[in-house]
Amino acid sequence: MIEIQVHPSEIRGRVRYLFFGGRTAAVGLVIGTLILLELWGSMAAAPSVLRRVHRDAELRIARDSQAVQLEKLADHVAQMEGLEKKLDEQKIGIEKLLTVYGLAGESVGTGGVAFPDKAVLVDPVTDPLEAAREKEALLRLAVSRISEQLAMLADYEEQHAELVKHVPAILPVPEEQFVLTSPFGSRISPFTRTADMHNGLDLAAPRGTPIVAAGDGVVTFAGRYPMSRSIAWWRFGNVVVVNHADKFVTIYAHCDEVRVKTGEKVSQGQFIATVGSSGWSTNSHLHYEVRADLDGAGVYRPVDPRIYILDHRWNDEEKLLIQSRSVREFNDYEPLPSTFIRGGRRGV
């Protein structure tokens, strides 16, 4: 038997007596021991639990930080892709200038930004950071190469300032007032319904739309070509022909009114005629041609005017640039009359 006395704090208080048999005491002792062991185990496990909680918190913070970094990386990649697009646009403009100046052999290449030939792009899904680093390195290289091309063009333009002013580099009609209805190249003739070669551009525009000179030059013909001398050129109706420093000849056909005279000097952008439908024409439009003396031999061959127009973007300009390189082999065209060339030089 075990006796437990409970004495109150006041001496006059009643004392309480608790009596436990041996079996009850043993059970109580076991239960107390178990409680103490549980408390001791909990205290022993506390550091491990705290470490795990701390580790989970750090992992959560790391994941949140990684998400933020990936978001910033995605923004950085998007900015680089925007820069890549701008570089491609600038590269096309450089290609056009190199072609116009006869420096195509110095081009930065076609088919996207000038990446190194042996570049192997990292998969952005498996390793986005490394892929972004490689893209950045390639863009830096592309910027460097394009800067070299721009420096070369600036040097050429400084040394050939007079020729640059005569390049037919602008649209002959207002950009917001024309629709390209027939491009340069093979087509089905609207009159014969058979395949033929179209040596220029048909730019549909309302009658009376102003036509301007595409570059500085001298008017070598203004009016309608006599049918007795050439039916082919007579069909073009009212025509203005401008010679640009004996390097290019531009032809503006089917005009309504002609505002210049033969022998008159004109400047780029000068008003020279209005759009009409004179000659063989199915609607009001300007037939615009560029003929180029590619090798300085006095032979003026048709070239795609879109290559020379620098103040307007055309669809598939890279394709146009590739096609332009075969122009030297093109012989299916009507020669220029000698009166269309200043000084009586003949087109062959």
C-alpha cells in the first residue's frame, strides 16, 4: 500500500490522504515512465524536425527565386528576339544597298542574322540559361558584322557621293496611294493571255496621282514614242525617261500628264508626271522600270525595281535579293531606243 498526503498551504487547512494499492502504483509508474520517455524522444527529435522545416523553407524560397529568375530570363530572351528581328531587317536594307552599289560579294549573307557557320544552338527547353547565353553571344557577333558592313557602305557613299544621289532609291508614287498589281518577272499578259516577261512594276493608283523622280538625273524622253519607230514603246502611252548618271535609266509609263521636258535636270522626289491609263492599259496605273548598266558597257538591262526602292518594305525581300543575282543572265527584254539614253548610247 502507498499513502500520499496532500497538505494545504494554510496550516489550518484539511489534509487529504490518497491510498494506492501495489498494482495501481505499478501501473502509474509505468505510465509516468512512458510519458517521460515520450517527452524525452520529442525533445531529442526536435532538432531534426527544425532542420527539416528550415530546409523546406529554404527550398521553397529557392524555388520562388528560380521562378523569378526564369521569368527575368524569358524577358531577356524576348528582348534578344526583338533585337534579332531588327538586325534581320537592317541586314536586308544593307543587302539591298550592297546590290545597288555593285558590292553584293561583300554581303552579310541571307537567311537570318549572320550567325557563325559552326554554331550549334543549345536546346532552350533543357538548358534555358545556356541557350540564352549562346543566343546573346551570337547576337553580339551579328551586331559586329553588321557594323562592319555599315562602315564599308558609309565609306563607299563618301567616295561616290555623286553616284549615290542618282540611285533610283525611292517610290515614284506615294506609299499610301498605290497597290502592286503586277510585279517584275514572268506573268500572263492581260492582252494576249500568254506568258510573257514583265520588265517592271505595275503600281495601280488613282488617275492624277503624282509621279516623282526616283533619283537625280536628266530627262532623256518625255511624251509618246512614235509608233512608226517602235510599236512596243508606243504601247506605253505617255512616257517619261530619266537617265541617272549613265548608270541607271528609269521609265515611267502610261502617264496622264507629263510635267517635264526632254533635257531637263530633275532631283530625287521632283514631280514629273501624273498617273494615267494612256497607251495599252486596262486601268489607271504606273508602269515603272529600272534599267541598269551593270558592267559599264552601255548595255541597260531590266532589274527588279523593288531591289532599289529603299523607302518601302516589300514581301519576301530576301527572296527578291536572291533572284536579283541572276539578272545578268536575263535577255528577254525590249532594248532601249537610243533616244532614251543621254548622249546617244544604245541599249542592246
